[in-house]
Amino acid sequence: MEQRTSLGQLVETIVRSLVDNPNEVQVRQIEGERTVIVEVRVAPTDLGKVIGKQGRIATAIRTLARAAATKAGKKVTVEIL
């Protein structure tokens, strides 16, 4: 399994488990030479659940993605849209 696929799948799995409308979750991955950008789109009603109180859930998602990317020698940015 490619690292690109597993990073996107990791973020998608986490986000889908948090929201009320998992079918509306869209994850897009932009791969650079050393950096990966993961864009996450959710339903407007689920945005608060993904961000969390004071951004704690979003920070946790970014930390997990960063740990997985570091293992592959990459940097990752998770954008929640």
C-alpha cells in the first residue's frame, strides 16, 4: 500500500467516525516532493464536530497524520474545509 493512500485513508477513517453524515466526507490529497496536503470536506453541520472544542479534535487529527507522515519521511498539512 502506498503511503499517499494510507495517509488519506487514515484521515478519512478518523473523520468518518466522528461525523453524523459520513457519506458527505470528501478527502483530497495533494502530493508534493516532501509535503502532502490532505484536504477534508465535511457537511456544514458536522464542521464543529471535526474541529472540536478549542480545536482539540482538529489538532489530534493533525498530530496523528503528522506521526504517520514522519514515519515515511514526509511532512503533512491537514486542512479542514
